[in-house]
Amino acid sequence: MVALVPGLVYPIISLVQWSETSKLILEWDPWGVPDDYECEVIENDAPIPKHVPQHRPGPLPVEFYNTLEAVTSHPEKDTPAGTSSESQPKE
């Protein structure tokens, strides 16, 4: 039989509680969604009453459309051999 020292009872209890809590935290998988899970999307085209706000975002700035047009209209150019973005080994 092991005698417990009065000053060690609380630290031992705290350690056991902490280990149990940490075990639960390690086992917890909050976003654990099975690979075969299927979600059904329901679209509701019913009209929204006028007194209910619709929370639609405002228009995007013109710069966005200019950048989008520039990116989509011009094919990506090949980078010359001397300007590779990969790191070069030092000699």
C-alpha cells in the first residue's frame, strides 16, 4: 500500500484530469467528414419579401476587371532560361 503525502494529492488529481482532457482533445476530429459523405444542396427560388434584407455585395472595382481581362486574354509567356525562379546552387 502506497502512502500519499498530503501535499501531493492535488497535483496528482490535476495531472490525471489533464491527461484525460488532453486524450479527448487528441481524439477529437471536428471536421472529420467521411470520404463517401454526400451533401444535398437545396435551391429555393421563392421570392424574398421586401422587408427582408438580401445582403448582396456591391460591384467590384474596375481594376479587378482590368486585371482579370489582362490575365485571361494573354497566354502565360515562357520564362527565359536565365531567369528561372528556382534557386540556383551556389558554387
